[in-house]
Amino acid sequence: MRHQKKGRKFGRIRGRRKSFLNSLYRNLIMAERITTTEARAKEIKPRVEKLVTLARKQDLASMRILLARLPKESALKLYYEIAPRYKDRRGGYLRIIKIGAVRKRDAAPKTVIEFV
């Protein structure tokens, strides 16, 4: 049984999974919209929303935390460009849109994840 086993493994060991998810965060922040599978989108949505909430504080401590968790260019874009857009919004910064297509090799449903 998988009681209290949170998160998806994506067929990767821990270090590679962490690196894979970090690259997804970076790509989403830099492009502001990516096409990916439904499982990947559902996995990164709450984590990126927490980073946006952190960046909304606009203080030095949150900037340093973002720099520790993200590559420099994506942390700066999140802090200076994306977070100020949502200063009056109470949450729900990302949306997942199912596009109805499936990936050819394994029929995984594809989605678009983007900032609102």
C-alpha cells in the first residue's frame, strides 16, 4: 500500500528525478507556457505556485531562497517579472489545459501548463 507516499517517481531515481523536475520548473518559468504530460503538469503545479507565493513577498530573504532553489536567470525572472503580476491575487497562478492529444509512444495525455 502507498499510504502517505506523496509525489510521482517518473521511473527515475531520486537525484535524477530532482534534476528532471528542476528543469521542468525552469522551462515553465522561462517560457511561461509549456506542453507536457498531465502527470508532469500536476506534479510541478503546486511546487511552482509555492515559488510564486515566495517571490510575491519581495524581500531579500525570499530572493535568496529562490536563488538557492532555481537557476539564476529563472529566479530573477520569477522575482522581477512574474511575481509582481500576481501581487493582488490570492493563489491559483497556473492553469492546466488538457489539449486532447496523446503522446504517440505510450498514449500519455498531453496538457498545456501556463501562468494565468
